[in-house]
Amino acid sequence: DLIPSTNDTYNISYQDETRQTLVWRQLVNPTREVKSLKPCSIYTVMEIQPACELKGNINLTTWRLGMSNILKDDIVEDIDCIPGSICYLSDWDISEAIPMSLEKSQMRSHTCRNRSNKLCFELRPDDFCSEVNRDFAPETCANFTKTKLIPVGRLILLCCIQAQLQTVLEPFTNYTCTGRINHANRTMENTTSFRIECGKFNIDLVVLYFTVLLLLVCSQMDDHNVICGLCLCLTVPDMVDNPNVTWTQNNAFIIKCTPLQPNKWRGKERLYIATITGSGLPKTQKHKNCSFTFEDLSYLTDYTVQIFTHNGKHQSKPREKDIVTRYNDKAVIGFLVFLIILTSLALLFVLYKIYILQRDEENLLNVEPIGSEVLLDAYKRKIADEGRLFLQEFQSIPRIFSRNTVREAKKSCNQPKNRYVDILPYDYNRVQLTTGNGETGCDYINASFIDGFKESKKYIAAQGPKEETVGDFWRMVWEQQSSIIVMVTRCEESNRNKCAQYWPSPEREVEIFEEFVVKLNREEHCPDYIIRHLSLTNKREKSAEREVTHIQFTSWPDHGVPGEPHLLLKLRRRVNAFKNLFSGPIVIHCSAGVGRTGTYMGIDAMMEGLEAEGRVDIYGYVVKLRRQRCLMVQVEAQYILIHQALIEHNQFGETEISLAELHPTLGTLKQRDPSNEPTLLEAEFQRLPRYKNWRTFNTGINEENKKKNRSSSVIPYDYNRVLVKLEDESSHDQEDDDDDDDSSDEEDEESTKYINATQIDGYWCQRSLIAAQGPLAETVGDFWQMIFQKKVKTIVMLSDLTEGDQEFCSAYWGDEKKTFSDIEVELKATETLPAYTTRSIQIRHPKRKDSRQVKQYQFLKWAGRELPEKPQDLTDMIKNIKQTCGYGNSKAERILPVVVHCNDGSSRSGMFCALWNIMDSAETEKLVDVFQVAKALRKERQGMIHSLEQYQFLYDAVEGSFPIQNGEVKQPATAPAAAADSIQVVNETKAEQPASATTATQQGAEVVKEAVESTPLVAGKEAGAAAEGNEDEANEPGSPTEKTPLEGASNGPAVTLEV
């Protein structure tokens, strides 16, 4: 207490080691109480006057003796405490009584401001279920401890898997568990992650406490222990309960059961297994859920279903359920329905077959056979209107007759043997091999027997052998005893393989195909075909070797059909020459064995019908072919070609003569009867078509080029005129192939020059001759440009420069070097013979370093005459040209053209070109066909072979070139004869008149001539090339179809071809 002396104001303060307290008072009551002093501490009280003078001080000391016990009792627990904490309250200043070792994080500030007599401690999770001791250590008093038991009011345990709350824990599972405690109005949490595992030999009891990491056990908290899971591992799981059956059908049901509790699995895996036994073999199903469906069970049958549980290691005992399936009350109805359906399907199948057969037959037209006398008229009628009737007939024939099966061809073992997937032989008439190796499909080959004209199985139509079927092909030839093979394709066309080479090459001579030995004895090459004489031996048999003749036709273009139908008639004559009565069917094949093969068979069979009955049923026979092999005569152009070939034969007959029969036949042709009837030779000439204006020649008659023609009646056709390139292009060494493209009315006049010259087909090569008029003074340069560009090495001049008072040719050479349109021409040598003069001329282009040698032959025995005095003079010159210039040595020499010129390029040039080709044919094939040579020349240039005297001169020239001595035809000295060629003895008596010639005469020469001139029998070569009717392309899957005109509108009738 402070007792003031006056009523003044006093400043009273006290200070300890940590802080200073200042109190301002105006003392009325002289007594003042100071509280919250530190125990066991010394305090000094000072009095300070207003004038700052120290009045005096008093030293005070707080209680010392027995202070610890008193202090411990003075510190009491504060009930009003912060939630989750323990608070102590005392009148003493106990703020400094906490040891430094106590963590600051456990301290809480008290709620009373400016108070130092209250302390709060935050509880930790491990404080619960334990006695919490708090040490007090005042600096000046003895230490003491306060003890407090922390109970738990409520424990909540939450366990979850990926935020999903779990009520029952399971073994082999990861969990996150959180314990929550409510204490003094505050919730505290503790979270831990763990995995429940099971031992192999014991049972683990998993007990979780709030404090999982500490092993402290509070006796008062036993009721808060939580058993989270009971794990019984690697033992037998419990059985399922309450199987329940639900019927879905009378012979099908679903059985379900109550799912097994997790703690009853006693293992990690959970699988339900159901096995049903009864009728038939047991059936087992496994599912994650206890639900099983059993179907297609036998009716009225006892079944037992056993359900097991499986935990991955052990299987439970079965829970059995006996089930009896019900009676099938719909069995009779189902059987009746089945019978009705089966009967209906059978009926529909029969009706469909009837429909297919009727459809095939209904599409066929009623086309009457055509008599020989109206064959040409029928052709004119059908070819009119762009071949509409031809197209109608052809399209009415079914491509495939559906009634005929192809099962054998479609077998998997036989499919690789087929070249095309849609060209297959019918089962009923396929050629079956009988001497195979016994393997499946060894009797199969893609070949069909084909009937001829009133002759069963006359032909075998086959596909071109593949590499793997060559042995089968020769086996077929051997078994069928065939002696003739006709091949109507090349091995490769347009860089595509069409047929394997199944015969030996001349270099090897012998090839072995499985058990067959094939030997090449002799090979004869002709322009349109190759004849191979083969020997065939079977190593398995002891019989003698057989002779097989292989005839390959090589003039069928890659696309379309041959431009001249007489080539197929010629092929037929070659084939028939090797026929004998004892051989088997003629084997004919192309690539697919349908298009070209069927065309040849159609021509051969209809020729026999024409000769036997005087009429042909082309439509009916093609239908017959299609019934025996699909797609025979594959495109419309081939169908038309059969008609054209028959017309060719019917109108012109067979005009081919062998050298052995040449002299007696000529005697018959020239013989004149007393009745003043024309001779057979005259009638034959009158049958020659004139082909007047059958092609366009617009380029030669335009105003700019008219002056370049010597004769207005002899103008080259546009399609085969010689193209001379302009001078700026002529310096380049052009290949002959560059000029193979046909000209047309739309030819670019700026790129070429016009010259009155025509490219003529030779015997060996197309366009190997050039027939030209004698050069005019203004066209000499163009003439030498043509010689240089076409690489001509031989020029034949059939006239003098001037005959009478008329110029036949302008001098295009001189004694000294001359230049014509940049071509330097120099005469090097001259040799004069009685019948002709030869000149060696050297030409050179100034833009090229090399020079060329050109040989000129000038025939001297034609001037002022219609015909040469002696045919032998002309033929001798031709023989000399071929021998000296090497035109018969190689193909490379043959393709270089020979230029022949006379006054108009036709009157005499036509005679030379005809003899050139006739003599080649006579020397190569021992055959001559003056009629066909003259006919071909008339188609190529106007004015060729225009008189009977010229036509007869050709026969006389050939007769003189191959005279008869001692009954034999004498071969020319310059014509080398093949070693294997035989000489035939000819009876020199008068021969009988040929039947074909007689028939033609009876028809009337003038009528035939006019008919042929008005309607060309065949399309031009360009038209054939334009018709893209390649049979093999049509056979390939996915081939596009289009319609292409067979001829241009300006060149006569057109035929529509469907590819």
C-alpha cells in the first residue's frame, strides 16, 4: 500500500527483466494492489516526485519457502479452453514457467489480452488415449509437473479406395483410411495408407486404431477398436447359395445364384463355374457373375447343374441343381415348316433353271441360213446402218449358256491352271486327261471338244498353255492322237504374255516336258505364218515317235481382226494340207481359246458347209460354238470377219496355184472354148474389184498440190501416201517407223510436203515398196528428200526420161555433182546391160557428215510399149536387185523400201510391184496367187494392173521364171531352195478345169465385179487396228467396254464393235 502525504499525483512503476509496467494514478485511495507477479522474484518499489526527484524505494520479495507446492496448487485447469487444447490458469505470472524444450508449435496464445497468468497447449494425435504431462520450470522456484489424462469422446473411421467409401475391407487391396476424433467441440483427423495382405499359413486379423503408427493402447478406448477386415487366404471358398432357374425356352434356361460375400472368397480371384451334365458331353461356363445361360439342350432330358466358386487357388464344393427340360410342343410344326420351305426352295430352284434356259433360248433370233447366191446381198443388208443387224445378231447370242456347269474348272486345285478366271470349259465336253500322276485335278486342262460341220469332236479349243501346264498340253496332244496344232497368237503381244513357248527353239532343237520329248525337225517361215515340223515321244511308252505339225499364224493384229480375210483362208488351206484320216482332233488355241480360236473354227466349218450344201448358217454355228465353250467368237468384229471370209471365197474362189501345178493350170486358164465364152483367165481378171474412190485422196487434189501430179487420174490415197517432212526436219536421221502413222484428211499441211508416191505392202513387210510417178522438174528436190528420209538404197526406173514427145521423168541425176533441195547427188558409176542400166549414186545432206549409196536400175525394154517384149527381162532384173541389194537376207534389209517409178506411178510400177511380191511368194512358199496380189495393189493405188494384158503378163512372167524341164519345175538359179523342199513331178497332160474357177464363171463375171466394187468386203488395215477388240483384254476382270467404229464414214460402211 502507498500512503500519499498530499493530494498530488504520483507516478508508480515496477519493472522486471522482460518488461516494464507504468501506471498513472491520481491517488484518492491510498491503497493499491499489484497482481500477476512472478513467483520467487524480487521487486523494488520507487516513488518519484513530480519534480523528478527520487523520494525513496522499497525492496519486495515474492514468497520463497515452499513456493513450488503452493505454486502447483495455484495453477489450475481452465475449463473455458480453446477446442483441441489444454489450458492452465493462475494468479501468478506463469508465462515464463514453460521449459524451452517444449515445442513452440504446441503453444497457443490465451484469449485474455495483456494477461500472463494463462497458458494453452494444443493436443497432438498421439496425446489421446494417454496421460499428457506438462512441466513448469520457473527460474527462481523448483520445477513441477502437471498431469492430464486425455480421453476420446467419439471415434469415426473412414476407409476408401480412390475416394469411394468402403464399409468392409477386403484382402489384397490398397486402402486409404482416415480417423476422426471429436474432442472439446473440435474434430481432429489422422490419415494413413496401407495394403491388406494375407500370409500363407495363418489368418491375419487387421485392427486399425486412430493412431495407426503408434502402438499405444488406451484401456478406456477398447470399445473404439475397429475390425476393418477379416482375411482368410489360400483356403477353400464358400459355396454359393440359392440357385434360381429361369426358363427362356423349353430347352434353354438361365440359372443364377446369390453373390458370395467378399470375406468368403478367401483369395484374390473371384470366378463362378457352372457345369451341366446330361445328354451329350458336359458343358462348362465361367463367369465373373453368378449367371449362366444354357441353350440348345435336348428336350425331356434330365440335367444336373453344378456351380462352383474359385478364388484362383482353390475351388469350392459344388452346389447342385437337378433340372429336367420340357417337352417341345413345336417340334411337329417346325418339321412341317421345314418341309414346306425345303419344297419351296426346290421348286424355286427348278423354276430358276427353267427361266435361265428359256432366257438363253428366248434371246436367240430366228436367222435363216444364207444361200451362196445371196451371201453378198445379205452382207450388204446387215452391214448397212453402221452394222445394226450384225450387232443385233451378235448380241442376241448368250455369252455363257448357264445350263452347262463348270464345277471342275472352279475347283481350287484347277484354278491356277486357268489363264483367265472367266474363260472355263464346260464339264460335259471338257477334255479329260487319262494318264496323269494320280493327284487331285491331274485330269484337268482348260480345253473343250468342239464339233465341226457335221463332224463330232473335230476340233479341240484350248487356252494358250501356261508355263505350269505345258506338260498337260502335250499329254492332251498325245492322248487324243492329234497331229496338227494351230496357234492363232504370238507368245507375247503388246508386252503381255499370251502363251508359253511349248516347242523347242531352233538353237536347242529338243525340249523335255515331263515325260514328253519334243524335237524340232524343221521350221518354215512365211510372212503370215510359221510351220514347224515336230516329233513327239512319250518316255513312258515304247511306241514310236509321232509327227506333229505346228502352224502358227502371226498376222493377227494385237487389236481388232486381220484386214484381209483371205489370210485366214490361206491359213485354212495350209492346215488342211496336213490333215489325214487317222489323226485325232485338230488342236486350235490362241491365248484364251475362244475369240480367235472360235473365228477360225467358224470359217473352217462354214467353208465346208458352203462347199457341201451351197449355203451357210453362220449365226447357228456360232450359237453351237457358244454351247460348247463360252465366248467363242468373242467380239462382233470377229463375227463379221467370218462373213467376209466366206464372201471372199464365194466371190473369188481359190486362186492360189502351187508351182508344181502352175503350167497345167495356166493351160487350163488360157484355154478358149468354141462358144466364144471368155477364158477362165479373162473371167478371173473381170472378178478383180476396181476399188474406185474407195478411199479419200483430198491432199493430192487441193489447189496447191494439183500441179505436182503428172496424171489427174492417179492420185495417192491419203491413208498410205508418202509423207515428206519439211527441210528443217529432214536433216535428222529419221527412222522408218516414224512414218508408219496413217495420213488423214486432217493431216497438218505445214509439217509435211506432198509428193505423188504411195507406200505399197511387200511380200515380207508392210510398206516395203514405194510406187511413185516420175519426178517433175519442180518435185525433184522432194523426190530426193523422200529417198534420204526413207533411207532408200534402191531406185527402179521403168521408163526413159522422154518417150516420144512426152516427158515421163525429169532428170534427177547428172554426170556431175548436183544439188536438189540441199541433197547433193553425185553419179559414181554406170553399167549398161542389154535389158537395164545400173547407176551407183552417192547422196549427202549438207547437215550430216556421212553419205549414202543409192543404186538405180533403169529398165530399157519398156519404152514405147504397153508391155515389155520379154517378161524374162523384167524378172531377171528383179532377181538381180534382190540378189545384189540383199533384200532377201534379213528383216532389217527387207524393211528398207524400194522406190519404183514410171510415168504415172501405176501403169508400169504396178506390174513391177506385183512381180516383186509374186516371185517372193513362189520362192518362199512354192505358191503363186496373182489374183490376190493384183487385188491388193488395186486397193493401195489407183491405176494398178488396169488391163487384161497386164494381168496375163504377170502369169507369163511367172511361167517363164519357173520353166518345166523333164517334168520338173526348175528353180531359178538366184533363188536358194531349202534343203528340205521336195520336187514334185507334174503330169504334162491337160489338167482338168478347177471347180472354183468354173463356179465363179457361172456366177457371171460382170455381176460379181459390180457387187464387189460397190461394197468393200473388208475394212481397211487402219480400221482393223482401231477396233480394240483384243480377246484377251476382254477376258480379264474389270475390262472396260466401249463402242468403236470399224471404219471412218468417208471410207464406206462402218461396223460397230463392242469390246
